[in-house]
Amino acid sequence: MGKHSRPGPPNQPARAVPRLDTDNRLAAYDKRRRPPLDIHRRHRPLHGGAGHLHPDQPRALEERDGFSYVPAGTAACLAAAQRWVNGW
């Protein structure tokens, strides 16, 4: 098997892409507006750098509004941010 026939990383969900609706003139535009890997919530470290560093530092919470990510608040630590992202 060549390198281009391998599946993607096993830790990422499959992204099934629906066919475009021929009756909807904006179907191609709507397809481009989907969030990357269907991630609607994410967190970013306020200190910069990688997300796994400094797990006790505060995190910025971001939520997808249909077009881009907008600030949704802050979390005190990495564990709290992960709970918010996963909806626990």
C-alpha cells in the first residue's frame, strides 16, 4: 500500500461529508461553514503554548457561532475546561 491510501489518525472521528443538495444554491457555501471536525466548543491556554502544559493555569473557552469561534468565558484549570468542552 502506498502512503496515500492509509486511513487518517485513529484518535480522530470520521468526517462523513454529505452530498451537496442540487436544489439548494448555497449548499457549497454551507459546507465550507462547518466547524473543523465538527468541534463546536474548544479551550485555549491563556498563557500561550501547548494545551497540555501548565494544567493549573486558566483557559479561555470558545464556542462556535456558526461562522467563527467567539469567547464564551474562562475556566480555572485544564480539568474544568475539558469538562465544559465535553459537557459533563
